[in-house]
Amino acid sequence: MSPPSPVGPKAAASQKTARAPSVTASDVARIAGVSAMTVSRAINNPDRVPAATLAKVQAAIAKTGYVPNLLAGGLRSNKSRLVAALIPTLVGPIFNETVQALTESLNQHGYQLILGQSGYAESHEDALLSAIIGRRPDGIVLTGVNHSADTHRRLRAAGIPVVETWDLTPTPIDMLVGFSHVAVAEAVCRRFHQAGRHRLAVISADDERAQRRSHAFVAAALNLGLPEPLVHLVPAPTTLGSGRAGLRSLLVQKPDLDGVFCSSDLLALGVLTETHALGVSVPGQLAVIGFGDLDFARDLHPALTTVRVDGSLIGREAARCIVERAEGRTVPKRVIDIGFKIVERASV
């Protein structure tokens, strides 16, 4: 009898890392007792399969852990059933409603949402879009309208439906669902003026959209004949701590400050926290207005006056635009301004 062949280190490593063959549609068909075509139909068009047959296929899929090759089906139908959305941060809660509404609305039409985080200070949008466009999603949802020239060229050349959100421009890449940051700032400035507040300041994130609001706020104050407001910039995404530090800095420069506009509710929470620590009364000595109407705003003491933007509506409308275009239908209104609302509470 010949001795067993020795197994060297490389062969041993190969044996340890060898993968079991993947489960196929044919395996599912064999276990379910149906044809491979029936398995495909049960996955792609379940409403065209008898309930009893569908149940057998679903049971076989559950038993085997089979995951369909959606790419192969997408190549045949020219559809990926995927929509990509890029948002600046996954940490800040401001975009949560939009992402949730996008997910739910797309799911209702058989599409799945994948998320990418583009960042603020050093945006990764171009790199992310390079990876996304090559995979040919059925739609792309972007945050804002400030993109590189390269991004504009690539998206227009790709022919993929694109919806820009959380901003407003008459010349979108394709479609847009958002609101005017300039109009927000002007309305907030008028609200301070109506309340008799004349010595104003802004605590703002340093991203482009927030800074556009702060610039418009300063311009609106000057147009109303008010002294030029102070502007204190903090890194995006904003934090409670940067709101506290921002108010301390502003009070050193302008001790008689009587109104502060914050570019996020989280900054406003920091401002209110610092007023409690310093013994500054709100709204007696200082009025505060936030942006976002996050869940905690109404439960603060005093309750926070803030700007409400319907993020859920942005998500639903963006999903509708993507689906309409992906299904070959015309979207008659390419720019949708959903507006905003100042929610009046006790901090002004």
C-alpha cells in the first residue's frame, strides 16, 4: 500500500478556505418539486404563481438560504431595482425622515434603497458616484445642488434618473425636490424683527447650504435696517457642545445679544443648555430659533421655536419621481418646492 500523500502548508490552507458550492435556482427547484422557470417566476412575479406553488418555492428558499442573482435578472430586463441615495452624514438626524420615506415608498414599487455617506468638509460624492454609476442603478438621489462639474457631466451622460433634494435651483441636473434656504433665512430674520429683536447672531455649520442660510440672514437683517448680525461657524455635522461654545463666544463679542438663529436644532439645544448654565433667560433676554424641528424640540424648556421642513414629503416625492422615470413615464414637474414652516413655540 502506498503511503498517503503529504499535505503541505499551502494545500492545508487551501482545504481550510475552500468554499462550498453556492446554492442555485436548480437546487431550489429540485427541493420544491418545480421547474427552474417556476422558481424564477416566483421570485420576480410572485403574483403570477399559484399560492400553493409559491409557498413551496418560498419554503425551499428558506431551507437552502438561496439568494437570487438579481444582477443577471437586471441585465435581462435592463433594470437593477436599486436606487442609490447620497447624504452628507448618517449620524445627524436631520435626514432620517427623508431616508425612511424613500425606503418605504421605493419598497412599495419593488425597488430597494442603498445609502452612501458623502461627508461635509471633504466630500466623497465624486468617488461614490463613480462607483454607483458603473453599477447602473435605476435612480440616484442626491443631497443639495452644489456638485462638481465632473459630477454634472457624468450624471447627464449616464442617463440615470437623478433627483436632487434639500435645496432649490431652477436648473437641476434632472429633477429636484426641496426648498429655498435663502427664503428660510429671510423668514426667520423677519420673525426676530417682529418680536422686537435687533441685536442678532447666527451659529451655523460650515457646510455650503448652512452658510447660504447665514449669508441670507445677514443680508435680510441689513435690509430691515438692523445692525449686522454676528456669524459664528462650527464644523458640520453640528453638536450640542458646539452650540454651547458658540453662544459663549458670541456673548463675549456682543453681551447685549437678544436673538440667535441656529442652523440646526442640535446647536439650538446647546444654546439653551448654555443659557441655563449662565442664567440667561429665554426668551426674556435671548430669543432662539432652530432649524429642523427634531423630535426633542417641543419637549425642551422652553420649547424651541424652529423651522420645520417636511423630510418625509421630500422622500416620498423623490421616490415618486424616480419610479415614474424608471418606468418610462414623463415627470411633468421637474422642480418641486415643498416650502417650510416656522413652528412657533416658547423660545421667541
